[in-house]
Amino acid sequence: MHFFERMVDGRLYRVVAQSVWDPQKQQPVSRQVLLGPADPPPVADLAKTRTVGTKRVGDTGALGWVAEQLDIVGLIDEACGALGPAKGPSVGELALGVALQRACAPGAKRDLAAFLDSSVARISCLPIESFTGQAFHRGAAGVTAEQLERAQLAIARAAVTRFKLSAEVLAFDSTNFDTHIATTTPGELARRGHAKSKRSDLRVVGLGVLVSEIGHVPLLHRTYPGNSSDQALLTSCLQGLAQLHDALDTAEGGATKAGRTVVRDGGFWSEQLELDLEDARYHSLISLPLSHTASEQALVFAAQRGNMQPLRGVLAEVRAARLEARVGELARTLLVVESQELLRGQKRGIAVALRKAKSELRLLERRVQAGKLTRTTLAVRVQKALGREHLAEFVVTTIGGTAAQPTFSWQVDAARRRELERTRLGRRVLCTTRKLWSTERIVHAFRGQWHVEELFRRAKKGGLVPWGPSFQWADASLQFHTFATVLGLTLVALARLALGTKQSAPVFMQDLANISATLVRTNTGQQGRRPTVMLPPELSPAQQKAVRLFELDRWLPSLSSTMN
């Protein structure tokens, strides 16, 4: 965006302009729009001044500044093919517009124009009315998954270069989102699967995201059918991972890295996948399921006296045992990590589950005494009652008698419960190829997995940059909507990283949202239409820092009058 002043009918106006490439005419085209008078505000009678509304400046201006630093619109248009200026907004402008809407004021696509009109900062000099829901769906139908993946790689490369991100460790995880698409509506993405919300009656869309360790910036994502498995998802991402590896190497100066590390949870383990990651030049760090054979061996080793040692530095409250072992046919470094916070949480969960199980077991005991249960039904009910939170490890049940007249007794074995708490609860088994890393570095890298889960919590309904509610039903629209949502998460993460704030993302965005212009209509005592003036808010020191960094005063020059 370029700002300048121009005389129109004897009055000085502020103008913003942008130059875009017209692929049809094969020449650049200039777009311009008036921001308002550049003259000093008129002298007003305060008794006759009325407030008529507000306009956004801080949140949209800050995210728009990040988008300009990365040239988001240009990168997306280059990867996807820009629509001509005469046909309305390009794919990049639509994606950025929806990303800002999801981050600042989530709503339907039909409200996109109204949202953009509510902001002083602009993402395009096109008329606001051209940003419609129909334009979004037309743009979505014109791009492919391959084009969107190329756009992701270009944005990741630009983010690492501009904001000096360290992408040595990348955390990967997946989730899914509920849709309300009818069963009879055709589509490949929205499928019935294992919904995280436990809503088995809804079709879901899956999302896998790869996040940087520094800044927790989404660098690569994949939209996938809701009935796909986690392993199949990561396997399908391997080609994209290899391309991302090359893109990040280029962004960090062209030197090829010996390998980056992908951190993931236990749902993504397979021996073949480990080998495929090596082929893509990635190291692996994963939390193995405790039921895995290697995990059992590691837990036995950690239970021996003296093997669990406290870590150093900020991890001084954590104990870990380290050993070299074979996981399947692969040589790996295993870490048994003990977390008191996890232990306390698991104990609370066991206490709640045990209360419910005791109630169920007492009911079964009474029904057996009344002769109302067969032995087969009793066994099924007992297994279901003890199926959660390790209860079967220390709740001892005895079923005897005949098939028609069973006997039943149970007890809680306190010794077994203490042994479970000593050897298994509060412990994770980490498996990695990073043999030269210190134990502290491995634990710190794995804890970055939490930030992906935090992103997913934000993207759930009601959070920051929510994915839903989504009113798309075509696969292309769902895919483009997900792309724009992840782009919004990326912009928020980069803006927070650039400002260097320690505020949480929701608090940070609310602080920016409070930087808004108040619209007042004044009475100057002269003839003609009453002028509308934008008044700046009183700014806190943190907001003043944001105004300077994100250059918000270019959209509202009077902001500078409120700063020291």
C-alpha cells in the first residue's frame, strides 16, 4: 500500500494506492481509494456532537501489516493464479480477507464485506462490495489442493526469512471439526469418523498441522477426510514435508540441514513411517503408547532404583531415565519422563472413574444376588465398568458359579494401586532418533507438542480464529475455508512474535481490538452535510508499542497525538 495526498475540488484528501498485475492485459494496473480528508478536523460544537459508531484499526491493521511483510496476497496469487482485477478480488485477497475475519470477528462469508467495511485498515483498494460469499465460493472452486500447498510452502519460506524463525523442531498433530452437512450431500472431505467432539451423528473434516517450535507458527497443514487414520494422514504429508524441508533450508540461507525433527504423539507410530521420515530427512520424536513392548521394557528399567534422575535448569522438577533400545527393528533412544503435574491429573481422573466404577460394581453385585444376570452379561458389564483410567490394574474381580447363576465379588487392591502409581502413572515414554541431544533438549522439544493442541483449542467453536461454524458444503469451499483459517492462525502467531509480548493470544488480540476509532458527527455551524470525524482512543504503553511497530498511524494519523 502507498499513501499520499491529493487535492480534489479544492480539498486535500489522503489516498491509498496499490499496483497489481493484470494477467489478461499483461500489464500492471493501479487501484486507488480515498481514505478521507487530510485537512485538520473542523471546529465543532461539543454540545451538538454525537457518537455514530466505531471502526477497527488495531487488530486488522496489525494482521494486515504482517500480511504485507510476507506479501501474502502476492504469494497466494502466484501459486494459485490471480483473477483479473476486472473480475473482482483475487484468490489471495479473498484468502486474506477471510483470514482477518476469522481472527477478528468470525462470521459468515455473506458478512465479509460488512466486516471489511468496519475497518479503517484495508487489504485491497477494490470496492468493499466485491468481497461477497459468491466471490469466495467462485475463488475456492478455481484452486486445487496442489496450488494451496504451494502457497503454504511459499508463505512458510517467507515467514522463516522475515521473522527469523527457527524451524529445527516441528510439532505435528491432527484434529477434526464438526460440520452440519446432510448425509445425502455428496463430498469427499466431510465424512463420519472418530469425532473429537464425540458427536457420532455428524460428518467431520480433518485437519493436520505442522507448527514451528519458535513462535508456534503453523507452517504446513493438510485438510483430509474425517474418516482417515492419523498414520495415513502423516504418510500423505511426506512429500509436502520434503518440500517444506527444502523451502526452509532456502529461507535459512541455503545451507542444507542435516535434518529437522518432527514431534508427534503416540497415534502416529509405525515402523514404516519412521523409515519414511528418514527418507524425507527428518528426525523423529514421538511419545510411545505405554502398551508398546518397548515402553514396557523402558518402564521396567525406570522402576529400578537410581535410574530416574532429576533434570537440570528449568526442568529441575522433572525426573527421567534414559536408555538405548530397539523399537521393533529400529535402534532408538528411549526416555521415561516423570511429570508430577501429569501424575496429579491422572490421580484425579482415577478417583472420579473409581467412584463411578464402585457404584456400577455394587449395582452388579445386587443384581447377581437377585439372580437377574447371566455370567456372560456380567463379564461384559464388569469389563465395561473397569475399562477406563487403569482401573483393571488394581480393582480385582472374581466371577464364579454357573452360566445361569453366577457369583460375583470385587475389591480394590491398595498395594497394586500404589505400585501402579510408582511405576506407570505420571510417566511418558519418549522415542527419538536424536541420540546426540541432551535429555533436557529432548524433553523441551516434546513439550512443544502442547502448542499444536493449543492452536486446535483456539480453532474450535468459540475460540480465537475458530474453524466453525462453517456453512460450506462443497469440498473446494471446505478446503479453501480451512486454508484461510490456518492463515489467520499464522498471522496472529507472527504478529504476537513480532511484538514480543508475553500475553496470551486471546488477550493480545483483545488489546489490539481496543485500538479503534470512534466516529463522531459534528456540527460546525455551517451549511452542508455534517462531517464525520474519527477520534483516536487513549492508548496504554503496550498499545503505543503496537501502533509504532505495525504502523497503525498510517491508517489513522491522529493516533500519534495520543502517544508520548
